[in-house]
Amino acid sequence: MTRTLGIALVLSLLGGLAAGCGADAEAPPANDTTLPTGAPADATPDGEDPAIADPPEPPEGVSPTGTTTPPAPKPGCVASVTLAGHPAWLFFTRPDDPCTGVVGSGLDSNALDELTRLIDSVPAGGRIDGHIFSISVDGVARALLKAQMRGVDVWISTDGAVATSTDPAKTMYLDQLTHKVYCASAATNSCVSTAAGAISHTKLFVFSTATAPDGKVSNDVVWLGSANQTYASGMRLYNNTVTVYGDTPLFTSFRGYLDDLYSRRTQADYYDPTSGRGHYLTDSADVYVSPELQTDLVVNRLDDITPDAQCEIRVLHASVRDSRIEVVNRLVALKNGGCKVTVVADTIEPQALGALTAAGIKAFKKPIHDKSFIVHAKYGAAYAYRVYTGSHNLSGGSAHSYDEIFVKLAAESGAQHDVYDAYYTHFDDALKGATPRN
């Protein structure tokens, strides 16, 4: 009887929201960039969620950009690919020419609409585990609560700033979840990192069962990428997301990591390849989890490249900070070795820009939120096409202090390289109209 009354109360709440405030203006994202005392100098998460008022929330069943049915696919928006034989789908956002939405609106809900669809596809008896850095889009939060209501086991952890958010996505939906943890403390907003002022910046969901866009049902589904569940960065900036279907080792590894985030199993140095903690090697992707205190996880991956005249490296990143000059220096060394290197970023700090310019590396400004490297180069004795993605910005905090994932997708070789091609197109879309920096 108690469970029936509880479900009825939540249904009443949802119904009241849809009828009474579905189209009302949502409160601006609250505390999305709040950081604890002691945060490092580069701790502001690279324009993740600037203080821009959200547009009115649409009624339930309507996309944040106003559509009620999926839009016709556009080139550069969605790609159906395989990663080491596993089906995968790539979704991109480009707000200046939106995949989903009205040209001129500055909003593209393509990636977040897909996340909502995935959540809605999980059947009763299934399970969703996820981690959220920041959220202001009611549709995603509502979908999580509705999943719980239909009998899905939902487990969510978040960055500590969400704990004090007054946004309806949190107060009306996430707060109603049975299993949720807001990783807030006086010293840090991170879930596993112990660094003062750290944030929990990972964007990750796993689903025990979910349906792909083509209607195929799969177990062990993983969704990751650069997109926060917000208007400010998830829709107003360039983003990419990857969904992998049926790679059980990848799913299991990420479930373990999400459990560590939820349970707040803190580690000053989370990345420990000897034990396997924070270092997951699977068919479809290799994963490297921060914080990592010994080396630089990105530099170590770029070190695998043998530079020559056929090498091409495209960097699509929210920020290139002076605190991450090690990565810049590696890009310079690769350029000096013959690689063609191009950088498109929202922020490039002075020392980093000076080093890129001195090496002859072209850099451009665009409102980017991706954290990607798109590479064709020689690895060992053979050439390969590789894409690196995830949540990891090029800042010192992302490397050594924050909860982050850096993901190397399965390599492609030969004449067919659909993953690389999709990201190449996304990079070219970002480059159009970008402002030269040097």
C-alpha cells in the first residue's frame, strides 16, 4: 500500500509539472560552476556551464529545441559505426548549424535527445547507472525518474555542486530518485579524487539493456562523451557522444567505476594500471581515468605516434591551458617530426598559444566543448586511424585533480574508417567560420 501511494504521489507531481509549468521559464542553472575553497587556479571548468539563462522548458514529449519527432538525419550529425565489431552510434552537436533545432537559435539538442531516448528505452527490471557533472535540462532528469517509476533500478552520482542547485531538473526530479549521491563536501566536489577543490567532471551512463536508434535491442550499453545535461554547454557548444552496444567488458569496467563514484571510494591517485583500477582495455575502447599523479595520460597516448609526413592530428578541445603545456610540447614535437597539426578550441592560454604559433601550428577559436583528438598516423610499424574522446580537458586539474575519463576508441585501418571519418567531418564543421588565433 505504501509503495502504491508513493508512486501515485510521484505521478501526481509529474502530472502537475506537465500541466502547470511545462512551458514556464526554467530558473537559470544554479551553482553549476560553484567550486569549493582551495580550488586550483585553472579549476573553473572551461566554460562548462556559463551563467546563461535557460530558455523555457518545453512540455513533456517535446525536444528542448521544439521538435516532437526525430529530425531527418543531416551529414555530420549522426553516424552508425562499429568499434572492434561492436555496434556504436555517434551523435554530434553544432549549434551554429544545429542537427536538431532551428538555425539561429544557438541550441542543438541532438546529443541530449539521444540520451533521453536511451533512458526511455530501458525496460522494467533493467538498470541504469550514471554520473552527471551538471544538469539543467528537465527532459533528461524527468526520464530518469520515469524510468524508476516503471521499475528500472536507477543509480546516479553527481558533482557536488549539484547538491545546492535550485534548478527544477534537480529539485523536482533527481531529488526523487531512490539512489542518488551528490558528492559535496567542504573541501571538494569530486566523488573519488581527494584533491582540494576538485570537481567530478565525468559524463557517463551505462544501461543493462537499451535500444539502438535502428530498433535493435542490446544488453550492456555504454554512453559517454563531452556533453553535460545542460543548455549552456550541452546544447550551446560543439559536443560529441559515443554509445557502444554489447561490449560486456567495457560495460562491466564502467559499472565498477560508476560504483566507485557513487560509493565515494576516494583515491588521491585513482589511475593504477598495475591493479587495473582506472585503466580499462577492451575491444571497443581503452579508458584512462583521472586523477593520475605520476605521468600525463594524454601525453602517454600521443607518445605512441611515430611522426612523419603522412601524419595528421586534429585537436578539437574546449580549452588548452598553460597548466597543460606538456601536451602542447608533445604536439610541437610531432609537428617538428612532420605531422600536420591543427587546433580548434574555445580557450587557448598565452603560453600554449605562443608555443603552437612558434611551431607553425594553426589554431582557431570556436565555441567548442569537445575533448577530442582525431589522428591518422603511424603507430609502431603500421598506420592507423584513431579517435580519442571523453570528458578530459587539457588543463592541469583534469590530469591530476579531477574525476575524468580519457577514452581511446578502437583503431581503424585500411580503406574503411567510419569513426575517424565522422569525427573528421565534425572537426571540419567546427572549423567553418572559426576565427584564426595566429
